[in-house]
Amino acid sequence: MSEATELTFESGYERLRTIAARLNEQEVPVSEMCDLFAEGKGLEKALTDYLGEQRERVEAIERGEGIHAFEITATCHARRT
């Protein structure tokens, strides 16, 4: 198994779009097509996994987990006469 390439979600998504555009071109050599397809499938899996993790994170936040606590105080600024 090869070493994983680190990238942001946004750069991975943009690369996947570039691959899709290239694969939709008229003449792509078969060997390049296979390489691009393999890279695209890897990106698809990584992007889907990342979105799943973020969905779980949002669901946890909705349940009140992992949120920053705030305390609201009632402060009265009465005018003195």
C-alpha cells in the first residue's frame, strides 16, 4: 500500500473536478485514463470519509457535545440621579 497524500478537502475536491474534466475529453490514452480513474476513486473515498466525519461532528455539536460553554449574566447599568 502506498503512503497517503495529505491535502485539504477543497484541494482534493478541485483535483477530482480536474480529473473528471480530463476523463471527459475526447482522446485520453487508456493508460492515463486508468491512472486518473484510480486517483479519482481514491479521492472520492477520502472526500466521502471526510464529509462523514464532519457530519458526525455536527451531529455531536447538535447534541451539545464539544461546544464552548458560555455564562450569561444579568448586568444592570442603572443611571444614578
